[in-house]
Amino acid sequence: MSTPGTPASKPFRAIFFGSPAFAVPSLDALCALADVVGVVCQPDKPAGRGLTLTPPAVKVRALELGLTVAQPTKMKTGEFAAWVRDQRADVALVVAYGRILRRDVLDGPRLGCVNVHASLLPKYRGAAPITWAVVRGESEAGVTLMKLDEGMDTGPTFARVTTPIGPDETAGELGERVARLGADAVTEWLPKYVAGACTLEAQDDASATLAPILEKDNGRIDWAATAQRVHDHVRGMNPWPGAVTTARGRPVKVHATRVVATGGDAAEAGHVVLADKSRVLVACGAGTVELVTVQPEGKRAMRGLEWAMGRGVAEGDVLGL
């Protein structure tokens, strides 16, 4: 029992694993629920034009909260697993940490490790579930809570929360919403898990799909795809790595598009069918898209019509050559 004037102790001890900004809302949610005895994130990495050594967002937030931070570079020696055991945690919460945990780490907390995964498992197992859900034109996304095993997002699940994906929503916009959704799921479900009130259900591996890690080349636009697929690709690659094509041999980022027609266009894929002071239209394998916002190499982002008026593109050009 706490004495007057002292805060009551929180009901369980927890470790948090996470690195990017996506994980920060879940860290805040965990801090409201538990005594967070350690935060684990990836090492600081060079970033920006000056390649300045930059801490991950989770580290920044953890230090603001006065929490102990660990950034292991090696996890196979047994030393890190011993550190996890020494924290005497009831549970670990893992959110976009970026590495698969070994069995000796998974078994460190009394109740194992719970993961907040940004997809409706078993769909989109892997590193970039939000991006690939948008790229593949899904109408629904969400988060799944599961107990981690040694596989890649293969552990038994115990909670899921869904949300619709807007027809023009980017991966970045959806990621911000799903991050908050994950934090809310932690608040609702993690205490139930610690109390033994959740039923673990095995995933259907036969229904699994993958969401592989993103590479810069994934951003290249395939104009031979349908207009809807091109549109989904552009918004799915926003903000990173960005959808990219070429115009007159120079790279151009495409930040936003709009589907104008879904069929009936006989023009060559990638052919600029209109470029004037009203808009820029490009033929796809089936249908047509408008280039709403573009960013030519070395220039600021601009509306498609500005690009055309500046003669960066003209009717008859073929993009992607």
C-alpha cells in the first residue's frame, strides 16, 4: 500500500523495444500503464546531408521521460539477453524495433514479448506493412497484437483493430493514424494480456502475405500498370522512398496523382497526353492519371501545371524512358 503523498506503484514492470517515430505513441501508452524499466532501440545513425549522427525518435522520447535506454549493436553474444533478464520485467512491448529477437531475449520477460504489428495479420508480415497495403490498393488497414516467436511476425495473436484506408491517403498519413491506433490498442489490451485474460490464436500461415523492407528502387513508377495501380503506388511510396519517373532524361519525383480515367486510352504508357496551364495528364497501361504535385530534380515541389508552364514537360513527351 502506498503512503499518503507518494505515487502508487504501477501494476507491472515492462521493457519497451522500438526505434522510429511510429513507435513513440505506444511508448507513451506503456508509460501510463507500467513501470518501464528499460527502453531498447537501434543505434544512432548518420542522417541528412551532413550525415550527422542522429538518435532514433524512441530514444529522444525515452530520454525526455527519464527512462534508461539501451542500444545494442550485437545480440548474439548472450550479454543482451542477460541484461533483459536482469530487468525482471513482466512483459516486453515491441513496436517497429527493426530486428528479429532471439529466443533467449524473447524468454527474458516473465510473460514474453508482445508485438504491435501495423497490419491485419497474417497479411503483410514484414518491415513495411503500411506502405505495401497502400501500394496494393487495400481498403483496410490496422494493428494486430501478438506474442512474439522466433519467426517474422508469425506468433499467436490476441487482438486486432481495423481502420479504413482513404482513396487518396498516403502511407505517411496512414502511418500516423495507425501509430495512434496501436497506442490505443496497447492501452486496452496489454493489461488484459498481463492479467492472463487474453486467448492466443495461431495465425493461418496459408493466408500470409509479405511486406518486404523498402529499397530506393521500389519507388520507380511502372506506367504500364493501370491508372489505379499507378495512383496507389505514388501514395504508397510517399514519403519514402518517393515515387520516381524520368522526364526528358531527368529524374522527377511524383508526390501526388489523381485517377482521371480507368480505361479507354489508346496512347502509349507514359505518354503525356496533355500538358498546359490546367493540368498534366499521363497515359497508363489502362486509363489516365493527372500529375497533381511533382518535384523535378534540384527544384522545389510544384503543381503539375506549374511544371508544364515552365516547360519542364510538354504534350508528346514520354515519361520513364
